[in-house]
Amino acid sequence: MDRLSASPPDKKYWEAGGNCNMAIAAARLGLRCVSIGHVGNEIYGNFLLDVLRDEGISIVGMSEYTDVVDDPSASYETLLCWVLVDHLQRHGFCSRADFSKEPAFSWLSSLSEDVKMAVKKSKILFCNGYGFDELSPKLINSAIEYAVEVGTSIFFDPGPRGKSLCNGTPEEQRALGQFLRMSDVLLLTSDEAEALTGIKNPIIAGQELLKKGVRTKWVIVKMGSRGSILITMSSISCAPAFKVNVIDTVGCGDSFVAAIAFGFIHNVPMVSSLAIANAVGAATAMGCGAGRNVATLEKVIELMKVADLNEDDKFWKEMLPENLDSQEITFLSKFVVNGTNNQLKHIALQKVVSELLPKLNSLSADGKVLS
């Protein structure tokens, strides 16, 4: 990796990644975004800052000391991740954080006043499991506690790191536990939900995470090409995925989160939030790579107008556990189904699209999301 960094590939292969994917997708949905983090004073850091500024995303540095940013030591350089792709379009990710017991920016020990102000002014603080590769569990805990103190909602996506954090250091386990208890919204795949709960059924796993949460309002399970599920204490919403020609799945989950933030901030009905999130994730999958290649608003609108769902009634019927008599179940369907059946309420996709399109077209969002 040192040789690759010293002799970088053509700039056309460079791309912003990580939480930048979510921030860019959110900005394209009309949300005002701030990215908190650290970059070095070198070609990669300057590239990343330029990308974010071009997307209209503000930047707040983690460090209050400018001399640190200029330090030539590798621990102060921009964290690079090399994406390796095989002939089957399977991805592998590699960074210097994979070869160190310490987080990449372990020298960061406290939240700066600028960071605190950004968190306080925001409606959402988004973090994911890869943050543990960059920041110490103690600093992450500080961010959680401060967001709770000032009333900022917390979104957490443990990602593939969730499983390793469960078996990580005592500090990592405590910080993960704080996220799971104190997040307003948890977002994870069915495999990740099973890894955290030991429960295979994603709906029951989601209900278990809700029970253990202190502030948790939504648990959202991403089901890939099947769609997504949103679970609350009183309801379950299910939305099949949109049919698209998948080119590259990198960044789809991050883009999905951005649309959930949009729905959360604007009080969009839950099944409608899933619909737009599925559309944003699917539109991203139609492109190649993440960063600036995540879904554009135009692609999302086009996809929702086509309104072609990957419906699989048998799969969803098997997914819904028994003994859900006390919970309202809402299911997004391509065609109108009149009435309800055993508390299963069908919502026509066309109705959802007709309500969402004016919001997307107007881009009158006045919320703010923090990545």
C-alpha cells in the first residue's frame, strides 16, 4: 500500500468513499450536510475536500491544531482504502487500518468546539461501524453522549464491523453497546442483525434490538435485492426492491441511509421512506462505484416513475413471523389491493410515488444531516 500511495493510479480511479457516500447522496436529496473527519495536507486530502465542496457539503475538521494536519507522519495522512474487484464484481477493501491494532487517528482524543457546534446544530448524527477503524472508542462514546445531551438524533449502521466489534476490546464492546442502546435509528443487513442478536428472522431480530434500545425508534433491515423492512414497537413496514440492472453494489447501503434520513427529517410515512430509500439504493447500483457515482436525484425520480417492483409474495409471507396480532403490518405493492387482510395493509406504489415526487421535484428540504 505504501508503494501504491507513493505512485498513485490515474486520478480517474480516485473516489470519495466511506461516509462521504452517504453525505453526497443526502446532499443530492436536498439535505444540507456537514462532514466531520480528518484529512491530511496532501494530494488525497485535497482531492477529498474538493469533491465534498463541489457537492455542496460543509467540512469540519476533528483537530483544533493545524500543525497536526501538516505533520508528515503516516498517522496524520488521509486514510486511503484500496478497492479490489475480481472478474465476478466481488469487492475487497484494504487500508492501513486493517494492519494496526490502533485506530488510524488514535491521536484524536476529544471533540473540538467546532465539532460540538456542528453536532448541536444538526438534526441527525450518522455514524457507522467503520468509524472504529479511524477513531478511538472513547472519542466515539463522547460523540454519542454529546448528541444525546443536545437532542440530536443518532443514526447507526454497524456494517460488517458489527460482528468483530461484538468480540472486540472491552472499550469497543462498550461503545458498540452505547450505539445500540442510544441510537434513534439502527440500520443493518439481515446478516448483521443476526450477528448482533443470534436471531435469524430479521423482523424478530429487529424487535429484539428495539427492546434493548433506550432511544431506538426505528430498526431498518436492508434485504438487498429483496427490499427492506422498518420495524417499530407497534408496526412493521415492508417494501420490495425496485427491478434494475445491477452494475455495482458499492455505496448502495450508504445511499439507502441518506434517503432514510430524508424521510425521518420530513416525517415521511414509514413505508414511503423505505420506497425512496430502495429507489436511491437501486439507482446507485445502476452505476459504477461510489462517491460521486452514487444516485443522482434525476435517476431516482426516473426509477420511481417506472415503478417496477421485485415482488415475491412467497418470500414476504415466510418472512412475517406468527403472533403479530398486536402490530400493524404495512406492505408496499405494485398494484392497489383494497382493504386489509389479517392486519396486513397494502399500499399502492403509485400512491406513494405520487406523494413523493412533488417533494423530490421541489427540493424544498430545510433539514440538515450530519455525517
